[in-house]
Amino acid sequence: MVLAHTPVLLAECLKALAPQAGGLYLDATVGFGGHSRALLEVAETTVIALDQDPLALQLSLENLAQFGSRVQGVRVNFADFEPTALLGEQFGGFQGILADLGVSSLQLDRAERGFSWRESGPLDMRMGTGETTAADLVNFASEVELARIFHEYGEERFSRRIARSLVETRARTPFTTTTELADHVARVIGYRQKIHPATRVFQGLRIAVNDELGALDRFLTKATQWLAVGGVLAVISFHSLEDRRVKWSFRRDPDLEILTPKPLTPSLEEQRHNPRSRSAKLRYARRIVRNPHDRSA
Ligand SMILES: C[S@@+](CC[C@H](N)C(=O)[O-])C[C@H]1O[C@@H](n2cnc3c(N)ncnc32)[C@H](O)[C@@H]1O
């Protein structure tokens, strides 16, 4: 299998972060290392690369090995990262932080990770090392909880109908694979749109399994405190639940100057070349007051 992930909105991210020689950057979601590579290539920067997925971190560090000690990887949920624990008390803030949210192609394309309805795999969907899998939710969460997950996180119109049917069926036969679940959802609601009928159910489960919105909220609150004055926080989101959080977190923060009144989206050419970029939105903002770590003149 060819392992690849095309970085989304790359030119726009580089424009936003404007990497400078000697600058310290945080790639909070290194994934396959595409954005980090660009940050390291355009100037003599140092990049701290986080990922909660051990395999993604290992592969990205292998991909970026040529940059030696200019890259440092940490396997951690970005919501739990503490820069001073890694960099010591001399840490003075990042010149730029990037979070490219969601799953990577690397995760989606591996059937055994259970993120995709396209191929049969175990109902897992964990990005990190959490304990709860999608199978746990599908087979043990209450009908009300499942309906909430599909409605709130998947924005699925038929959430209650799907939840009721799953609960009835699992009493006879528990769901173990991605295709069992996807086929079941398709039978319950039929093919009504261009997307596969189980797409929203899968999105809802993935967000719940990884507590993606909770982690994003915690990260957004902390990350602005990690920026040096003038440093930029850039976030690429892939659905409205994330984008809304980024928008409001930027608006509420008096320490930030918003540099994208409207989010940037991929050009038609990028969308054609990389269909997974279609729903991407980039927002960024600059820290305009000093943070407690900042020792710059
Ligand atoms: C879209 S991919 C990033 C791709 C990367 N920018 C590139 O160009 O190769 C998102 C990555 O973020 C990781 N991730 C998602 N949520 C995370 C979190 N809360 N903490 C740390 N890593 C996270 C995923 O495991 C995945 O590898």
C-alpha cells in the first residue's frame, strides 16, 4: 500500500505562519508530516510535532528524519500538551502553531483502524490510546446516547431511527465490523444523498470515541497562551462543529487579532487534486499581547 497524505491548504498555511529562521513552531497534528516538512524546508526553523496516534508519529518522524534535531516528536493529545514540561522553563512561546484537525488519509485508508465504511475492519476508530472503541458505543451505549451522538456529532437527520434499529439488532447479534454497521445503516435509511448513508453515523462515532470536540475546546483555550507575541495560531477544520468552535474561541479571546474574517477554503484546483480537502476551512489569528512565557524584547 502506498502511504500518503496530501497536506491541505499548504500554501495558505505557509502564508499564515510565515516561518522565520530561528523560529520555534508547533505542529499539533503532525499526521504524515506534510505541513511540518514545509515549515522545515522554507526556513531554518525548529518544529515540535505532536500526534496522539503512535503510528502516525513514528511514520512522520521517519519522513522528517533528514531534519535531525530540528524536529522533536511527542505522542500526546494536543489538549494535554505542556510546552514547559518538554522545553523547560526557558520556553519563550511559539512563533506559530498549526492544528490540522481530524483523521489523516493514513488512518482512513487502513481498514484495521475501523474509520471507514468502504472496507471491512474492526469497529475501532481510536486515533490515540483511549479505551473506548466504536464497537463499545454501538453495542453498549443507550439508545438515547447513540441518537445524541448521531444527531449532535454526525448532524444525522435520522438519528433516532438509526439508534432504535441498532439497539434492537445488537440484542441478537452485536456489531463487530465497519461494513456490518454501514450496511445496516444503509438498510435503515436507504440511499438518499450522494454520500454513503453511513457517513454521518461514522463521523458521529469517531468524534465521540476520540472526544474530538472536548479536546479541541481545551486546546484552543491553552494554545493562545503558548504563542509568543506576534505568533500565529492556524487551525484547519473539516466540519461545521469544529469551525464554529474555532471561530468563537478566536472572537472571545482579547489577546488575539483575527486575520481571517472569513475562513479560507481550498481552490477548485486543490479540491480536484485532493478531494479530501473539499470541506477544509482555515482560520488564523495573531497573538497581540505578551504571554507569561514571552521573554522577547
Ligand atoms: C489531518 S491529519 C494531519 C495531517 C498533516 N498535517 C500532514 O500534512 O501530514 C490529523 C492528525 O492529527 C492527529 N490528531 C487528531 N486529533 C488529535 C489530538 N487531539 N491530539 C493529537 N493529535 C491529534 C491524528 O491522529 C492525525 O494523525
